Amino acid sequence: MIHKILLTLLQNSIIIAASFISTSEVRVVDPIFVVLVEDWVESFGRLNADDNLSFFLVLLILPSVFNTTFLLPLAAMFVLLIIFRVIIFNAFVKLTSKTKSKHDDRIAEKLKRPLTLIPIGIGLYLLNDSLNLPDSIATYSTITIQTFFYVVIFLSIAPIVDPIKDYVGEKYNFLSNTLRNWVFRALKFVIYLLGIVSVLELWGIDAASIIAGLGLFSVALALGAQNFFKNLIGGLLIIGEKRFKQGDWINIEGVAEGSVERIDFRTTLIRRFDKAPIYVANSVLSDSEIINFSEMPFRRIRFHVGLIYQTTPDKILAIRKDIEEYIEKNKNLVDAKDQPSTIRVTNFNDSSIDMLVNCFTKSTQWHDFCVAREELLLEIIEIVKRNGSDFAYPTQTIHLEKD
């Protein structure tokens, strides 16, 4: 009964304070603070006498009843958990949800874990301070808690790198996707490295001397990892020369042909058209001749039409003219202004008069190319039939002589 009364008084006090703040000039001065208070009220309004707040009140009452010193730090930790994890986090999520960008929402999601762990660390620190441990044990326990804070901080900073990378890629174009991935991956590695060095320094370990002591080992490692560094340099050359990028359709003669899916430090993943992945060493790519089909402005259609020998020159010219007009009018094919097409008689074959059809599609994508080529072939059938000719096929004429 008592804890219900205390809960009601606490909730009413918060609501009265929040009402005063909402109606005062604080909303104009600091709207973020108002959002925090409103979220505080909303969070506490959802609690009842049997929920977490009642446990919090019990933790506040028990120290005075039983005179125990370790319950007060636990109560403080619980209060901080409510403030950090419920009030501050929910207020931050509410603020980020009002923006158009999705990257700040991802950052808010990444902060959920540290906002939970930081109050635990503070509670452990208060608990350690209230236990009156011997100096030798207290020193190590203090360093352990400090290590906990270091780990939480650096493990909180590193995941935020990914949303920042996506934001930079969306707003700025001075970095390619591959180079941006490399830069932010290296940045994340540096953050983890700084965290490890900081923890080592906290425990009195000289990280610089360790790195210097690894000098001979590094030399031996470098000699044994020549291929790795060769591939790494090859990857840097690929990115620097911009020979291809993610999503490009490339062909390495005798090695692979497909779409570039990912360029890593050592290898490049190429997805073949049958969806099979091929991992090619960057050193091979940097030393090989590569055909980048994605850099083509247009894609060529080239084939021969075989007309029967009964086709007159006038009919051949009419067929050629109709094909040229169709190419000019078709929205999927390039007109003569951008890229000249060639429709000409090229050869007298054994059974046909061969006419070359050479034109280009506007799209370089395989599906669009197939659609445009199919439309052109079907139209040529209609054109040839309409002009009174036909397609030739291999035939032989046999003359029999009588003695």
C-alpha cells in the first residue's frame, strides 16, 4: 500500500513539473529538454505499482531498513538505466524519426547498447566505491571497471561508422563506392586499434614497446605475405585507375566474365551470369587485359540477312530503306545522329545475296539488348515479305545432260 502511494506521488510530481515546463518559455528556449521531459512522463505513465518502478522504490527503502550499503548503488544503477535506456534513448529516437534521413535512425539504433551498458558501469563503480575493499583489490577492480567503460565507448563508436559511410556516399560523389568502403573499413580498424592500445595503456602495458618488439616478426610476416601485399597494391591500382567498379560487366580473357560484386583488399568477387561466384586475385586483374562492357555507350547488333537471288536491285534498295527507317524510329535503337548504322549488301553467297545489318541499342543491359534485337529481327521478316522477296536457304541445282 505504501509503495502504491509513493508511486502515485512520484508520477503526479513528474506530470505537474512537465506541465509547468510545457507551458513555460522553456519550450522556446530548449525544445529538446521539453521532449525529454514529455518522454519521461510517457515512460513513467506506462509503469504500474507492480512494475519496475516499485522495485526501484524498494531498492531506495531497503538500505535505510537493513543498513546495507550495496543496495544503494544498485538502486542508482536502476535509476540510470531508466534515464538512459528509456527516457534519453526514446527521446533521441523520437527526434531522429522527425527527419527525412534514415541514417540518423540507424545511429540511434546503434546507441541502444551503450546507453544500456553505461549505467551498469556507473552502478559497478558506485558499488566498488561503497564496498571499502583493500587497496590492492580496489585498484584492480577500479581498472577493470575503467576497462569496461573503454570497451563500451570504442565498441559504440565503431558501429556508427557504417551509417556515416552511407550518408557520405549519398551526399558526396568524390569517393567511389569501393574506395569509400576501403576508407571507412580502415577507419573502423583504427578505432578498434585505438581501443586496444588504450586498454593496454590503462593496465600499464607499453603498447609502443610491444609494437617495436614485433618488428622482427613483422619483417618475417611481410616476407611470407608478399602475395597479400601484391594483391593489396593491385587493388589500390584498380581503384586508382578506375578500370572497373562495383556492378560493371567485365571480361578477363581465360579467367572470368561477369558482374563485379565486391572489390576487397586481396581479391575481387565476380558473379558470373550463371550466378556462380569467382574470386580473382587483384594482382591478376591489375596485370591482365580487361574488357569493361559497362563502359560501352551503346551495344552493337550485327548479323547478315540472306535474300534469294530472285530479288531485284530495286527490291533490295527498298528493303534497305525500310530497315533504315525502322532503326531511326525505334526508341530502343540508336539513330544515325548519335551512331551511324550500316545496312549494305556485302556478298554474293552460294545460295543468297547477303545484306549486313549493323546498328546499336541505347541500353547496354543484356535484357534490353535482347528485346531490341528481337524486335528488329521480327520487323525485318515483315519488311522482306512486304517487298516481295524471301529468305534464302542452302540449295543446289543439278543439271542432267543426255548423251
